[in-house]
Amino acid sequence: MTTSPQFPTYRTEAALRAQSLTDAGFKKTGKGFRKGDTTLKPEKGWVVLESKLPKSAEQQGGKLGAPGLWKVHATKLPKQRFAFPENLTTHLNHPVTEESISQFSSCVAWAMQTRKESSLNDWVSPSEDEIQAWLGSRTLQIGDVIRQIELNHSEKRLSLQISILDAIPKDRKPHQLWLDRLISDAQEQWALARIEFRQVDEQTEQAIAEIDLTGAPDAILSTLFLTSVDTLRWIAASLVPTAEFLVSDSAQLSRALNDDHIKGQQS
């Protein structure tokens, strides 16, 4: 009796990712997956996880200084979003491998670990020599304005920041709404970075862009670090000139930036 030859079953990357998510406790729902109150779905070159703000950390969840890439997403009911570039775990023109699926699973696990700022006891930051080799020049010049990428690096911490504005007076009318909109729009536009105001003292604030890589999987960390450095440079180049103008004397005197004009534009 003859038998037909058995051929290996080919599974697409999407199918293998779906299996890895199922193994991690996610369930298929619509175009995405859900685990508890966290959903995951692809979104124009990104893998996006979205979750409610943790009740135990409503003031900290996804805010500056929190580990990982979670950030507050402005909706009627504020949510956290964690987005990583899909090409971190996809190799174009190459067949899917166990390695790429493992990297995808590791990124999802990183998101779930840091959603409620869970302990990352097993994670160790790269060495100082590795970080410096990746970082290169920290200085960025935009016209007459100079900015420097700040590194927060220790055994259990790794984040990058760049200042958009320092020492912003809290009472910054008439251009307050314009500056607030500039920063909030940037927060939505740049998926990797948190771009927010941070209080310096009772009278002043800063506007900061931050990408926190604490807990990132070793397999994708160097690539994500380089992407993060480039992202912060682009953010600063696009925001700093406008932000500097909005806190300048010229903005204070501009009739186009007065409150009445802003209200008229919004009506």
C-alpha cells in the first residue's frame, strides 16, 4: 500500500503571531486580540496595545518616568497605549522564523509587564559601553537653539529625553492654548514618545519628550534604541522652533494669538 508524501504545513507570520498571542492568554476579537482589559491590533506599521488606566496608578500610568512605552491617549475615557514598530519583528523579503515570532512575543510580554509598572526583576540594562556606542552625539542644533539628548541609565533603568522647552511660566497667556495644542497634538502624532509638560516648581513647567526603554527585550533593544534617538531628534526639530516662538515676546505681542482670536477659531 502506497502513501502520499507528507509536506510540512506552511503557516503565515500572521498565523504564527496569532498562535503566540493565544499561548499568552489573548483571545481573538474582531480585527484584534484581547486579554482582560487590554486589546492588541495592528495599525499602519505598528503593533498597538491599548488598555484602561490602572486604578492604582491613575496619576502615573503612561506618564513621564514610567517604565516602558505606555502613554496616555486622549479620549473621552483616557486610555494607555503601547505601540512598537511592526518592522522590529518582521524581516521584509525573508521567510518568517522562530526568532521573529519570539521577538514579537517578547515585545508583547514587555508591554504586559509594564502596563501596571510591574517589577522587572529579571531585566538588566545594557552596559555603559554599549549605550555610548549606540548613542553617538547627544547634541542637536536647530537654528540658534541647541538641545541635548539626556540619558537616564542604570542597571534597572533606560530612558532618553529631550527638552522641548525649559522654564515655561505657568501663566503663559495669550499663547497658552496654542502651546497646549502643540504638545497634545505631538503626543498623539509620535507613537513611541511621551510628550508632556512637567512641573519644575510652583511658577514654571517644562515640555519634555521621553522614550523609556526600561524592560525592552534584548533581541530588539539596540535597533529600538537607535530608532528612539532618531525619533527624539525629529521631534525636537519639528517642535522646538514653534514652541520657542510661543513663549517669546513676539508671541506676547501678537494679535493673532490673543484669546479672543483663539475662541473665534474654535467656534
